[in-house]
Amino acid sequence: MVVLSVIGLGAGPAALARATINSEFRPAEAVVVSKSERRLYLIRDGRVFRSYRVSLGLNPSGPKLQEGDFRTPEGHYVIDGRNVHSEYYLALHVSYPNANDQTRARAAHVPAGGAIMIHGLPNTPRKPTSFYLSNDWTNGCIALSNDDMLEVWLLTRPDTPIEIKP
């Protein structure tokens, strides 16, 4: 479990945005998602130091081909944004589409899509928590339990590389 330093920050999303990791913890150098394993790995010093179960898009097989296909992308990206006011418990923006994704979409004359996030559970759930934790349910994002999402939020920094593997 990650030790948080939130003393004096108050409660709520703004406090989470300012929360820091105890100094004995260093952030991840990379994130790897294995779609086939339904796992997200945090990498430091070339080794996995945390592993989490994830849920993917409703149509998880294969790379994202276009907007609205409910697929989770595959490829090399970076975490390029953080959203504490998401419809989900915290959200890290993934830099999809990259140049390869844009080229593929242009060649097919379709929009590539976007708004791919790593996030927690919906803030206003429509199903039991157990559904979200045991099924692929997103529009193409990578979802974790809220506790796991908090750890990933705190252990990543802007521009952290992320590789999403089949």
C-alpha cells in the first residue's frame, strides 16, 4: 500500500491532485498494459514494482481502429494529462492517437478518436461494483478499482511512457 502525504490538504479531488508520495517512494519510469492479461504494470529500474487488474473497452481484441469501435488502443504513448473532475474516479489521459494511429485512420477515411484514459470506477455507477471489476466495460479506456487508480495516479508523472500491448 502506498503511503500518502495529504496532511493539511483537506478532502476531495483538489487534495488528491496535490497529494504526494512519501519520499521513500519513487514514481514509475514506465507503464505497461497487457490487454491479454488484463494487467497494468508499473516499471521502475527495468522491473515491475506494481501490478493491477484492469478492465478494457467493450470490444477488447485488436488495436483501436477508429472512434466509437470500443477498442483499447495498442502502441506507444505517454501520460499527457490528469483530470480530477472526470466522470470516473481520477483520470490520466493517454496520448492516443499517435502518428501511426492517425495515419491508419486517415488511410481508412475514419476519425481516429481520442479521450483514452486510465481511470477508476464511475462516480455515478449504474451497475454493482463487482460488474466493473470483473468485466470489460469502457468505451476504450483502461479502468482500475478506485484504490488501484489512486496508487497509479500517485506513482506516475506527466510524460510517463505507456506501452499498451495486445
